[in-house]
Amino acid sequence: MIEGLGIKMRLFLVAVAASFPLMVLLVFGAALRVSEDYDAAQRMALNHAGNVGALIDDYLENLITVMNVVGHSVSFDATDINKNERLFFRVKRDLPAYVNNIKLNAPDGAPLGSSSGFEIDVGDRDYLVNAVDAKSIGFGEPKISRSTGEWTLTVGMALLDSMGDVRGVLSISTRLKELNNLVALSGVPRSALVTVLDQHGHVVTRNHDPEDWISRDLSHLPGVIRAIQRVSGITDGPSADGIQRLGAYSPMRAAPWVVYVGIPNNVAFADANSEVWRGAIAFLASILIGTVAALFFSRMISRPLRDLAQDARNFGLNDLKQRSRVRQGGEIGELATAFNQMAERLSDREQRNAMVEQASPVVIWDRNVQTGEEVWSAGITLIFG
């Protein structure tokens, strides 16, 4: 198959073959870089999830500390609602603006005072039910505040008597946008997605489009099912919004929540993709350079060969004076010299034969069928005149 190929095609195949080791090296290097970037992105996502979780843990623990302190000064007497309200108002005034409300309720949800002055029964609220059942801390689901219209989250603490029975539940509601402020402070890249999920797989907060995602139920997603089991891990695939991300889940300490951090694949593998493109460009450039070189050298080789071929054809047509003008070193030059030497010997031999034929008394007649040239000996001239 190769025997039928011309010089240009053969040199092109040589150029491609010479570039093949480069291609193998580039593919191996790109695969190695992708693997390294994958591992690095996993570690980065897991570290960011842990950092965000630690910040939110500190935030919630500060709220719990406030409730621990305030809980020693409250009254569980329904007639002391005004006294509790004044206490909560003074405490809230000294707390950051993200604290939305402080209130006390009886175990059945009956109101016992609130910093906002709005006294409502909360017996059906998750945070109160969870706090009473656990005789400890209870976390509610995100709700839109009636007073501010903002998304808030309520954390409740069961206050116990000396016998360990629940006397009331003290709670603090906080604006969820503060959690996103903590995410920004954690150093997470802006392109990364951060989602905090509660123990049921509901979105507590999200740094991208929080208003559209808070309180959504994501418990049906495979990664979330594993995450709410309080297991740290890595997930690779589409997030809830359908975007391909390399992510990590990390459970929190102060709440039964998990933090998910997802890094878009185009960001996680940006360096690897750049290296792949650089490698592809380098490979194509090597093929292009090899092709140009093949054309250049094939012309250098084929031109004198074509001239030699034409010289040989002319000589074959009985042009005994034909000599090659090819002047080149190397094998082609040796071939041109050999051709000229052969042509010289054949020309000398032909001249000697012609002289012998013409001088011979024997009848000799020779006709070149290609050129029509006729040669005869002296014997014919003597006979036929």
C-alpha cells in the first residue's frame, strides 16, 4: 500500500508519525491534569463546606448563648407578659439587627411575651415542638416574617425546671440573609453554589437566588438523601438547578443541618481545559509544520527526480546527446552522475557501431522504428549504388 504512495504523501505520513509521541504525551499530561484538578476541586469543596458550616455553627451558638443568659430572667407567669416584653425589648436593642424577634411561649405554645409586642400561639411550630420533645434546642423551618416580610428562621430553647420538666420555650428568630453574609465572609468563590439544608432536606438558605430556593424540598435528590444522614462526602453531577458541579456535603455541629458547596465543572477544570486546548493547538501546529516541511522537502526531492526522468525519456528516444543537468549532492546527485556516465558509454558505443557498419563490406541495413533514421553499410552502396 505504501509502495504506491508519492513522495509528498510519504513525507506527510512521516510528519504525522513523528508527531504521534507528542500527541501521546499531551493526552497523558491532560489526563493527569484533569485528575489532579478533580482531586483539588474535591478538597476545595469539602474545605469550603466545612468552613461555611463552622461560621454558621458559631452564629447559632451565639444565639443559643443569648437564650441561655436571658432564660434566667424570664417569668413563666402569664400575668407577667408585659415584664417579659420589656426585658426582651431591652435585650433585642443591644443585639445585631439580624435578630428579628425574641419571645417566650408556654410548652403548649401559649404566648408569654415578645420583643415585637405581637403575642400569638405557636403550638404548631416546628421549633417549639422539637424543643419540647428534645427538652433542648429546636430548629424551625424558614418562614416569612409578618412584621418585616423577610425570610426568617426561629431557634427555640426549652427552659427546664429543677425536675427536668419543660416550663417554657424561649426563642429567637433571625433574618436568613445574615447566613448569606457569613457565606460571603467564608471565602467561597462567587461562582460556587452554597446551600444549607435542614434535617428534612429543605433549603434553609442559598447564596444564589435565595428568594427562589429557600424552603424548597430537595430530599428526593440522591446526594441530599445521603447528606441528611449526616455523612460528609463528595458528589459529582447536576445540582438541583441542573448545572453540572463538583460538590461536597459537610454536616454542621450546632444544628442538624448540612452544608453543600458545589463548584461548576467549567471552573473546577478550567486549568485542565486550558491545558487540553494548548495541547491540541501544539499538536495541530506540529502537524501543520510537518506538512509544510513535507511539501518543501518533497519539492526539493521530486524536482530533480522529475528532471532525471525526463532526461531518461529523451535519451530513450535516441537523443544520444541528452545529458542530465541535475547538480545536487547526495544520492540524487550520484544518480545523475551515474546516468550521465551511462549515457556517455552508450553514446560512444553507438558511434563505434555506426562507424563499423558504414565501413563494413557486408550488407548491413538498420532502421530506427522510433525516429525513422536509416543506417546502411558500404556494401549496400557498392551493390545498389
